[in-house]
Amino acid sequence: MKRLMGVILLAVLLCYGCNIVPKSVQYQKEEEGLIGSTDIVNPKVEEIQVILKNEGYETGNTDGDMGKETRDAIKAFQESLGIRSTGYIDDMTLTQLEELRRAREALEPKRSRAAASKTSTPLKAKAPGIKDALDTYSDAKPFTPTTKDIQTALKNAGFDPGPIDGKMGQKTRQAIKDFQAAKGLVADGVVGPKTWAELGKHM
């Protein structure tokens, strides 16, 4: 009887052991299902690097290579959101990154139209000099707020974003939410066109 119990216990342990998968492998499999393999240069990884860099996170080169600096930047971004910080892309992380990308893209057409209206009416009748040409080129570029711009505007508006360091940390994210709530906007912590229309007044 004891021998039989020992065999059963051993079988249970072996079966349980077969189902144990390291957490990092689970995270990697989930990430691969969302953005593809990161063992090679991946265009989706490059997109993530660009978004993170625009938000003030240091990813190293934006070359599509999922290196240590990019992993650390993902981890810091996840910590700022208050979600599980693994350094791997999961569904929640990807959703937040895509929201930031869409918000930034939505701002660009408005800035482009504003710039076009400025450059369509000449300021002087004579041919522009070097400085005028440089000003025209400068106006033509769309403006999108950096994380430092957002932090500065929040501070000017009376909302504490923490240090003006260009990093979208948890304190900055909370300050954005507080500002949005105060203005009757959706308090999602993402600076889209509507939020920046209000927040930009404090620059």
C-alpha cells in the first residue's frame, strides 16, 4: 500500500513538473503572439521604440532590435502605468502604446494645417531673405508636444507632474488625469488633441 501511494505521489509530482513553465517564457510567448519574433530585427519593435522615445524613455537605437535598453524602457513604461512590469509587451502595454501613437498622429494634421495657413500668406512683398526662408521652413513642420512640454504645461496649470525630466512617470500620468478631470475630459492619462487644446494654453 505504501509503495502504491509512493508511485501515485511520484506520478503527480512528475505531471505537475511538466506543466511548470518559466514566467519569462510565458511573457515571451505572449509578446511573440502580439508583435512577432524579437530574435530578429522587427519593424513593430522599431515602432514601439519610436513611441517610447517620444514619451521620454531611452530605448537606445530605434532600429527594431529588442535590446536591453528597449526592455528596460518597456519596463519603466509599464511601471508608470501601474501594471505588471516585465519588460515584455503584453496586451495592456501594447494597447497603451497604440493609444499614445494615435494621439500623437491626431495632433499632427491640425498642426500641419495651422502651419500651412501661416505660410500661404506672405509677410512681405519682396523676396524672402535667408532668415525668412528659415522661418518658413520652421513653420511648416508640425508641432507635437514632448513629455517635457506636457510636464511644463501641467506645472504652469497648477498640477504637479513631479520633476520636469521628460519621462512619463506615474506622477506625470496622474497629473494629466487630474487636469483632464478638472476640465471635464476623459481622464485616461493620455494627452490627445482635446487634452492638449486645453493644456497647451498653459505653455
